[in-house]
Amino acid sequence: MDKPMSIFDISGRAMSAQLVRLNATASNMANAGTVAGSAEGAYRAIRPVFTPIAEKPGVSTVTVKEIVSSDTPATKRHDPGHPLADANGDVWESGVDSSAELVDMVDASRMYQNNVQVLNTAKSLVLETLRIGK
Amino acid sequence: MSIENELFGIHGKALALRSQRLTLLASNIANASTPGYKAQDIDFDKALATATSEQGSLGGALKEAMGYRVPLQSAEDGNTVEMSTEQTLFAENAVKYRTTLSFLEGRLNTISRALRGE
């Protein structure tokens, strides 16, 4: 028999997944407002896609399936004085929606906290069970 | 099996089921932002009744009492985990786990006192 997935595996891996999401948000925020010389070269916001890993019905943890680039288009700005400007004097600003990123960041950190809370509760219950009869 | 039943009564099975339910609720909370995830839970009364019946087993009881949660307000990505519901149930389940644990402890104290003949 395989070692069954414990509550610590479930919440631990969920925390890692949320951390990936938080890192992606941080990358997006850091690159908001950066400028590139072409529409293709402009930074696109990245976002992880989660998928559940089920052990048996009802018992499943989560992992990052892939990281996709969002389709928020880069914004063209006319700025002939910019060193990166092309022949028409245009530059492209990265396609990052900062308010959406902020919302995502808050959501990811709350989800992370929820999993920490679950882990703490599970830990104290396990310790109490160990102490039984003493 | 029978000795275990005599010693702990309903509480042994109840503790195992509580622990299983805790895992289920933790899975729901872990998948709170997974698109398309359907939250699951067990009907505890039903599971306990099945587990304590004549030929009942824990695995069978879980399978029989398992169901999908009906969301109060469905999300656009098909996820049916509602944080408020899950957290409330998780807290409730943890408290009830502790309750069962203290029943078991009382039982153990009774038996050990009887064994010592105090």
C-alpha cells in the first residue's frame, strides 16, 4: 500500500503553489511600466495555472500545471526621445494590469495564510492525539 | 476489532472519521483557487452510522457518505470551494475531533484506574 497523503502534504504543496503565484505576481509588478523597442519584445504578465492532484475521491492537493503569458496587449507610446524607440519613434510598455496584479497578490497571500492555519490546526490535533493516555 | 469496539465504543471509529473529514476539508481549502475544482465532503452522521453497523468498514462508510458541495454562489471558473463554508466546517470538525479525543481519554483513564484497582 502506498503511503497515504497526509494533511501536511496537502497543505504544504498548496502553500508552494500559492508561493509560485505570489512570485509570478511579484515579477509582473516589477516589470510593470518597463519599456521595449517592439510589441513582441514587451513584457507580458505571467500567471500560473493550478491543477489538482487527486489521491482518492475527496483527497487531493494542488500543483502548478503550467505558467502562461497573459494576452494583455503591450501599450504603444510615442516617445521619439527614448533610446529604445524604433524608426517611428514608438516604444511599447509591458502589458501588465497593476490593479489586477495587486488583487491577485492579496488573494494569493490570503490563500497561503489559510493553508498555514490548516497546517497549524492539524499539527496541534496530531500532538494532542499523541499525548492521549499520558 | 471486537476488543477495540468494546474498549472505545463509538469513539474509536468517530475519531478515524473525523480525521478523514479533516483531510477532505484541507483538500478543499488547498484547492480554493484551482479552476474547475469541485469541493467534496462527507455526511458525518451517515458515515458514522455505516461504520458502526454490523459489516461496516471505514472505507465503505466514507465512500457511501461522500458528496459534492452545493455552492451558495457559483464561481465563473467552475470552482465550488467557498472559503467561509470550508473554514467554518474545518474549525467545527477540529473542535469535534478534540471532543472525541477527550471522550477517548476519559475512557482510557477509567480502564487504567480499573486495572490498577484504585
